[in-house]
Amino acid sequence: MSEYQIKELTNEELARLNEEPHQTIFHDDGQIFKLIKSLNEEELRKWKELKIHLSTPLRINLGMFKGDEFVGWCWGFQDSAFKFYMCNSAILPNHRKKGLYTRLMNEMLQKATGLGFQEIFSRHTSTNNAIIIPKLKAGFVITAMEVTDVFGVLIHLNYFPNKLRQKMMEYRVGEIKPDAEIKGLLGI
């Protein structure tokens, strides 16, 4: 596994490296609604203007390499002062089933929690077990389902670095009874 290295990339480097593989992995077999293609000229112009005015959140881009070969990526960005959105990840097909996604995920978790984010979340098509299962094993929990016109049914997964927040989530879904610590925090 040491033949694979993870490197932090700039936005431009990641865009250049993952443009072709991203199209192959995420757009060949699925029925993803290409929202941009549905916009008329005026809507497209306004969308481009709105993008210019977005503030610049903190972003982390990770690339995985085998020697000089680009084999995968993971990127995400700051959603709020507390939350980090782990937005997109992939390992190219010839390099899958080697634990590489788990390495990328763990590196991203380490970087995001190291910066102080209290919650790391992601969204996945509900049948994407190759990503959902490693995340559940790493301590992510399912927090929501969403139906979108673009991707269909999505599962939201959240990771709480603070174990008390994790414990509160377990209480909230009925997995555990409130102990003295939870009762004290809720004033019950």
C-alpha cells in the first residue's frame, strides 16, 4: 500500500487531473440530470454571475497517486464555522478494492478535524455501498435522506469528532437511554 501516496492539490490541479475520470465515473452509467444543460441563456448568465459572488470557503483537495499516475481524489469545503462538506471522492476502477478510498477518507477526516470542524458530512446515492459502508465503519451515521432531481435518492452521512455529539446522536435516534451526562446537557 505504500506505493500509493496522498498529496494535497490546488483547485486548478484537481480540476485538471480529475476532469476526464470524473466524467467517466459519475456520468456514464447513471441517469444524472445535467442541470446546467437545462438552463436557458438568461438562467445560465445569472448562474455564472451568482457564482462570482460566492465567498471563498476553506477547501481541501486530496489526490492519490501511484508513482506519477493519478488514481483517485477526495475534496471538500467548509459549509459553516462548524461543518465541513466532504463533497466528492473516487478511486479509478483499476485501483479499487485495495483500501485506498478508506485511506483518502481517513486523511480527509484527519485534516478536517485538525482544523477544528465539529461535523463532517457527505451525501451519497442510496445504493453506493462502496462508499457508504467504509464511512459507517469509520463512525459516520446516517442522518437524513434526500430526493433530488439531479441524483435521485441521497443518503446523508455525518461524522462527529466530538464523542459527546456522537453519543447525543445515538440518544436522539433511540439507540441508547439518556445517562447522567445526557440528562445534564438536556436539563432533564
